[in-house]
Amino acid sequence: MIVKEVYAKTILSKSKVSDYTINPYIGCEHGCTYCYARFMKRFTGHSEDWGSFVDVKINAERLLKREIKKKKIGKVWISGMCDPYQPLEKKYELTKSCLEVLSNEAWLVTIQTKSPLVLRDIHLLKRFDDIEVGLSITTADEDIRKIFESNAPSVKQRIETLENLYSEGIKVFAMVAPVLPKVEGIVAQLSGKVDYVLIDKMNYHYADRIYKKYDLEYAKTPSFFTQKKNELSKAFKKEGITCQLLF
């Protein structure tokens, strides 16, 4: 892993998903094969493989303290282009320091991650009047997970993280995106552990080689997504879990 400490020019950016987004890191140690954030390499000058480099924005907290005073209060998505709780966060605590700044100013926050490390900051999350935490869960099968997300936490760890956050009274959701094979098994596992579920179809072309290698090309077809969308929405409804379809 090539880790570089950098000084960013800005940290609070406009977002199409939320009002703003904060990305404390450039790159992600999880290196998921399908990740849409790979396109960032075109703008950051990295020639390394995705998942093999991370730039650490060590001035993130200082920038946020300055920028937040100039912006209208809104909802912040943490993060759009990296996992804010990837392993390096344990050392650098950039996400934690940004959350501390946001909590002092009463901003609204949505956190999206795959990591149990978010549990470290439960005490901080409870300071917010309006915060939610989402865990991305793409399949119920560990073999499938290892094919597409070999460096990310296990499915079991993610579901346990949601359960822990939920039991602490924090609003949580599961983000089923991308929809990978053998995903339907997560429905029963999420019962009583989430406030709602989002299901989306992402850009899969970055993982084309993986789909071909493991004879999983059927799982990229329109009929597969239609089938899974219908199956999952019905199954979540049966479990009493609110489900939002984004495609």
C-alpha cells in the first residue's frame, strides 16, 4: 500500500447525492473490483492499481473548520469517493475529527462505510440530532464477497455493526449496491437490525474481467437486476423493513 500524506485545497464539496460530501482520503484500501470511484485516477495522477494507494488529507479538520463557516448548513455525505472508515482511519482519525467539527455546528450527516471501525465513534455519533449510518452489503455469500471485495470486512461483520449501531439508537440503513449474486440471504439477517434498506444498480464495467473469470456474466443482465429487485423488495416488505428502490 502506497500511503502519501497530502494537503488538500478544499474538503467540503458539493454533491449530487447530498448537499455536500467530505472525502478525507483519496483512494481506498478495500479496493473493491466494481468501485465507481476508480475514475478518480484520471484527475489525481495516480498510475497505481486501485486499492494499492491512498492519499491522506492531513489538513482535513483545519479546512473543514474554515469552510463550514462560509457554507449554508446542509446534509453531508461521508464519503462518496472512499470508505471513511478504511483501515488507515484507525491511525489518522480524519473522519473522526471531521465529525467532531460537524457535531459542534449541528450539521446533518450520512455516513456510508463497509467497516466495523465506525463503532469506535459511537459516542461521537450520539452527539448529532440528525445522523444516519449505512453499511454497504452486496451479497450474503462470503465466497462471492471475496471475489469482488477481498480486502473489505466480511458480511457478518457488517451486519453485526448495523445491529450494534441500531441497538444504540442510531439510525441505520443497509445499502445493497451493487447487487451481486446470492444477495437474497441478507434479508432475514437484517431483520430487526436496520431502519431501512436502499437497493441500487451501479456501474459494473470496472468488474467486467471478474464476472467473466468466474462465469458470473448472467449477474450483469437486465433480467437479473429486474428479478433481484422484485425478489428483494417483496422479501424486505415481508420482514417489515422499508425498502427504497433506486433503479
